[in-house]
Amino acid sequence: MLAVPKNITKEHLLKAIARIDSEGIEKGSHSSTYDVLFEGKRYPPKLVVSWANKFANGNVLDRKFFKGGIKSDNFRVLKNQGFEIVEKK
């Protein structure tokens, strides 16, 4: 498993969300248990971080190679940058 880079900032995450808003959630990218809740919309956490890495480090992280879930680096990056993660109903 890959570690999620620690240099991903809120700005990178916001750019990722903007990209998802403009292009939609790609097939097979929906989350199973949790979503990032931002301005009333829900986003797949791994997809947000995957795209944020593109803006931070020049490449999209392959979601198969990093973990999701409450105690993951993925969620830690999101929470440390002030994003809310909610459980799906």
C-alpha cells in the first residue's frame, strides 16, 4: 500500500472537488461507506485525495494502492485540512 503524500493542502483538495464537480464521478469511483461532505454535496474521499495529489505532485494516485477508512492516511489528510467525513446512510 502507498502512503498518501503529506504535502496535499486544502487548496489541492478544493481543486480536486472542483474537477469532480465539472467532470462528475468516474465509473467505479464511488465510495462504499463514507463521503466527504462539502457545501452540501458528497464526494468519494479516495477520489478527492487521488485527484488532489495530481495538483500537489503531478500524478493521480491509483485508488487501489492506498487505504480508505476512518484511521487511514486518506482520511487524516482530509480531516487535517478541515473537511468533514460522514457515513453513508
